[in-house]
Amino acid sequence: MLFEPLKHPRLALQNRIVMAPLTRSRAIDNIPNSIMADYYGQRASAGLIITEGTSPSPDGLGYARIPGLFNAEHVAGWKLSTDVAHRGGAKIFIQLMHCGRVTGTANLPAGARTVGPTDEVLEGEMYTDVAGMQPHATPHALTEAEIPAVIAEYVSAAKLAIEAGFDGIELHAANGYLLEQFLNANINTRIDGYGGSAAARNRLVLETARACVAAIGADKVGIRVSPYGVFNGTGEFDGVAEQYIELAKGLSEIGLVYLHLVDHSAMGAPEVPAVFKAHLRAAFKGLFIASGGLEAASAEAILQAGKADLVAFGRPFISNPDLPRRMQQSLALAEPDANTFYTPGPVGYSDYPAAA
Ligand SMILES: Cc1cc2nc3c(=O)[nH]c(=O)nc-3n(C[C@H](O)[C@H](O)[C@H](O)COP(=O)(O)O)c2cc1C
């Protein structure tokens, strides 16, 4: 099934293979550029490309050289990538990633500020180009009155995404960035309308999803979540399963086109229970994307068993630009070089060759 087109009324794809979102830190001054277009164009045999995490605002630019989507220069830069992705037959969604408290101050442009659900600092350090490793910045705890402006940043980025030629957006509500900072009870210790109960922790994500759907349409909005993840100070909490099932039901009512589940157990994170995955899928009426540690056989098995509609590959796409063909023809896969995951320039990025 992997190589069969997806003929879904809400999303038609040339195959069931998704390129997972991968931060690659090649956007000098946070502006998408032509080597990024080279890279995405080389990978356009995927059914769906989900771009690297891209900030909807200056405040969200937590990592060095991640792209933004909040001004005309970003739109023009991204058009290069959407054009080549479409020429190769792929659809392309942009992942909107506001890093929230996961940042080093030196990564933020002048005037931007670190924000989060509380003022608690994330342990550990962040790489910055100008000052090397820095402790994470102290976040400003967003007040209830400030939250509509944060949602408005996502809405503005969603509209710019359409202008830039994207087929849709993926809300990054996984891996400990701003939206998950609100979802996760270990981080969100607020006791107001946005914290203190499962429903209150889910509220920012649901409001953001609803606002983006109102702006660009439900068929153009997907979301990524990582319950049971441990990255960036997250981790399991009491009632995590019940909270995410409610979240999935809410997102389903809003009508999101897909729910993309992260399972990083192949990278050392805890297992995501199989029964939870089944309940999550059942709670959501749209398309379901499985990801994490997949290869052709395991991905095919997931599709055959009806456990997902689409399957995403991350690291294999870094070093195999023609991954769908290699999987279909059982060609050897190249291993990615982790030393160049986040370094600037084309080396270890747009110079991985296609198979002969
Ligand atoms: C270099 C690198 C960058 C990543 N950047 C992102 C990102 O921007 N957004 C995101 O949701 N996940 C990100 N991930 C996680 C991947 O999307 C994926 O979930 C993970 O690599 C597991 O899938 P895999 O085993 O197929 O690689 C990143 C992973 C890697 C290795």
C-alpha cells in the first residue's frame, strides 16, 4: 500500500509516504533559500512533505537558523520550495513551530522575547551561533490577555503559508515546543483558563486549531502530537491518555485533515502504548499519520493493519532523497551523518545523491 496513491476526498497524494518534519538549520537570517529548495525538490517523490519546524513569529525562533513565516521575504523564500515540491508531484505542508521557552536568547532577533505557560526555565542549554551553548532563557509567563495575540501569529502564518504555495500547515504540538508546553502538566502549572485541568491545558491547541481552520480551511490544517514523549522537559503525567483522547475528539470536531502521532521509542523515548494509539486513532475522524523508527516493512504492516493512513520517515529521508524508489526497489539505504544535521550550507544536506 505504501506506493499506492492516497485518493482521499480531502487530500490526494501520489503515495502514502510522508517526509517527517526535520529541522536542518540552513535558513541564514531565518529566511528560506535556494539550497532549501534544492533539498525539498530532491525529496519531492514523497506523497507529502512536511517541512522543518518554522516559526510563526520572531518570539518563536528558538533555534539558530530555523526559518520563519511572518513576513514577505519568508513568503518569497518559501515559494522556491513549494514550487519544486509540486513539480515533483508532492504535496507540501509547513510545520508551524513556536519554540516558546526552548530557546537561547542569542537566537532571538532584536525585540523578540521568550514566552511560555509559566516563567520556569527549561534545564539545559541551547546552541547559538554568536555565543555557543547558552542556558535556556527565562520565559515570560503569557497572561490570558496575551494569548489571543499568540493565536493570531499562527493564523497570520497560516495565511502566509497559502500565499507561499503550501497545501497546508501542520501545527507542531509535539516535542516540548510552545503548544505542548501548554498541553503537558509537568510544564503547564497554571491555574487559570489555560491550565489546572486537562480541558484547560488542551484549550490553547484547540483555539489555535479552530482559528487556523477558520482562516484557511480544515482540509489545510493538520497537527503533530507526542504524548509520552520526554523531550524538552515534557514526560508522562497523570491522565495523559485521557487528556489526549479528549484533545483528539476536539480536533476531530474542528475537522482537522490529519493527526500525526510521534513515537520516539526507537530514539530512546518511552513506548507509546499500542492500545493508546488505537484509541487515539478511533477518536479522530480525519487521516492518521504514524511516525518514528519506521522502515518499509514495518510501515507497510501498519498500513495493511489499518493502524494509520499514512506513514512518515525522518532520518531515512535525510540521506536518501529518493527514499520511495529505494524502498520500492529494495535498494540499499544510505546512513545519515548526524554531524551535519544542523550545520549551515549544502554539505550533509542537499548533497546526498539519489541511487544510481
Ligand atoms: C535532525 C532532526 C530534526 C528534527 N526536526 C524536527 C522538527 O522540526 N519537527 C518535528 O516535529 N520533529 C522533528 N524531528 C523528529 C522527526 O520528525 C521524527 O519524528 C524522528 O526523526 C523519528 O522518525 P525517524 O525514526 O523516521 O527518523 C527531527 C528529527 C531529526 C533527526
